[in-house]
Amino acid sequence: MSLGNAINTAVSALNAQSQAISMISDNISNSSTVGYKATTASFSSLVTQNYNSSSYASGGVAVTDSRNVGLQGLIESSTISTNLALDGGGFFVVSEPGNNGSADIAYTRNGEFSADKDGYLSTSAGYQLMGYRVDSEGNPVNGDVFNVDDLTAIDVDIVSGLAQASSTVTLSAGLPADAANGASVSLDVEFFDSLGVAHSTTLTYTKTGTNEWEMSFGNAVNPDDSTAITGTGSGATYDLVFDSSGKLSSVSPSPVELSFTALTSGAADINLTLDIQESGSLTQYAAQDGEIDLELYSLDTDGARYGRYTNVEIDDDGLVTANFDNGLSMAIYKIPVATFANPNALQALSNNVFLPTVDSGNYILKDAGEGQAGLIRSSSVESSTVDIADEFSRMIIAQQAYSAASKVVTTADEMIDTLMQAIR
């Protein structure tokens, strides 16, 4: 019966427009959700049976959802340095909440990460950002990473502090050329062991002849108490020869190394290289005002005291670097980017995460900026792709279509009533 078919067709329209309104409602609700991808309704006609010019068989309409997951949202700045946005294709790899990277893996464009109470970079829903450990040069500690099983949840508290042992002392100074043979001048040098503990030693220069000096150094001592020995010096001596213009011409033996063992701090033995052979770094000069003393121009020692963790920085390549209050920094993780052949076919879950499907293809892990993988922007978030004005336009169209379809149902019902009355 054609009137029955008309009602069925109108009901399919009511159902389709209801779903369209639901999608519009979802979009408007998530217009401020970081990394959200808008869903649109795609309509297609239904044909229930063949028809000809004398007999029309109505069908109806079917609706499916369409989500452009690969569409780039606007990148907005954030005051939180660990908030991240992907500038280009790909997804962050995340693990399910509360499992420290050991649970099921999902993928997201929501880069609203911050450190949780345990130090893991997580979204507000608890999904933890995944990465892999790197050495101080930013290279993977376990070789190249191609599988999400090799990733771990990023823990910014993994290194609570950092110290750096001194390895080089750079000295620029002048020795008094007119000092008498046997005269000595000295200089205190401070340095750090592998635990960040400060030590000091005294360099002594003794005139041994015309244009000739002998350099020696003592034990390591506490910088605040020179009587407290903190390490045993090797006792090596070095012969310095200057030319007639006052420039250092030779050092024997070379290079000059200041070695200390049996450190009371428990740190590793120290072997410092004293850099004095750079042109003009150590010279002879005529004593001023009869003062027979060493004239210091500059003294620089590398290394640093123990410093506590302060924050992390994440660069465009996804390298996570920990900073410490002593001025040191250290690379600790690298964030990979997962790409898919067909991202629009990913399965959407709550909390703005996705799972792969047969149609989406499997993930490929890439470095940020490689191929289709976007760069990682720190202190940024990707805004929703919802256009409120467009959603309101769609809502008006869906409302009108729904009202028209309901009118068809009412009209067909009235026609059936008319027919029934005629029969009676």
C-alpha cells in the first residue's frame, strides 16, 4: 500500500534527521574540546524494490556518520609547557588510565598533557603519553623504535636531580718574569666530583730558571676549610718553558692533568685537564709595582653542583629534556608520532581517543616531522574543528526536514482515515 510506504519513508527520514541532530548536538557540546574532530551526517537514498512509471515504490533514507579525523584544528597557545599540539598529521600514542603504560594503547590528537601526582604526563581523563627513553645525545637507548610495545609512559620525575663532574679547567694568567729563582706564586681552583660535591686544589708555580717554571698541585680540600683533605692528588709536576716574548712554548709532560683519588664524598676518581696551552693563555709579564704575584685574567671550570629537577621542555622533534636548578639539562625521552593510512576509519572512543580498525590500517611510528607526521608544538593545544555557525545552519536544515517528515506522517494518517471512512 503506497500510503503505508509513505509513512515508512517518512519514519526513515525522522530517524535520519534525529541522528543528524544528535551529531550536531555532539559537535556543539565539544566545540571547546581539545583535539575534537567534528562529525557530520551523510545521507543516502534507500530503494526497497524496483519500480516503473506506473507503479512507484518509495524507499527512504539512510544516514551514516562521517568524521574528518585528519582535519587540522587551529593551534592555540597554552601557559602549560607540557600541553602539546601536532602541527600536521598523526596522533600521540597513549595508554589507558592508571596503568603506567602497561595497558591497552590508544591514539589521540588531544595533547592537553600535564604531570599527574606520580609524574606521568597524562590527559585530564588519565590517558598517559607514551615515548621511549633516550641517552644524553637524544638517541634511543635500546635502538630504533618501531613498535608501541617498546614505548613506556613518560615519567618526568624519573630523574630527580643531576650533577656533572668537572673535566676541564681553562686558565688564562700571567707569571712574573722578574721573580727570583725559587720564588713561588699560587692559585686556588675549585671543581666538582660526579656527585656534585665541590673540592678545591692549589696550583703552585715555582721559578726554576730564566723563562722556566715548575707547576705542581696539592691534594683536594674542602673549599670552605683548606685543612680538610677530601681527595689525594697524584703529585705530578710539570715543566713550563716560555720564549723571549713571554709566550708559553712547551709543557712537559703534556697534557697537564690534575688527578685525584680516594675522594671522601664517595664519588669516582677525578681527572682534570688543565687547558693552558692555548695561544696566549699562560704568559710571563713584568711584575707591576714590584709585586711578585700571579696575575689572573680568567679561570673557568666545567661541571656543576647537584641540582634538583625543575621542569621539562619539549621541542618540535618531540625530544623531552629535563632542566635542573643548577643550569644543567638532560634529554630523557622522545615522543613518537603514529600515522595511519586511513585515519578517518579509526574507531572513536570516549575522551577523544581512537583505536585502529581494519579499514584504518595499522599504525606506523615516526619521528615528529618525518613524512606525514606533524611537528610537535609545546605550550600549545589543537582546538576543536567544530564551526558553530556551520552547525547552526545544519541544525536549521535538519529541523525543517524533520518537521516536513512529521507532516508527511500526519498527512498520510489523515488520508488513511479518509479511506477507512469511505469503506465504512
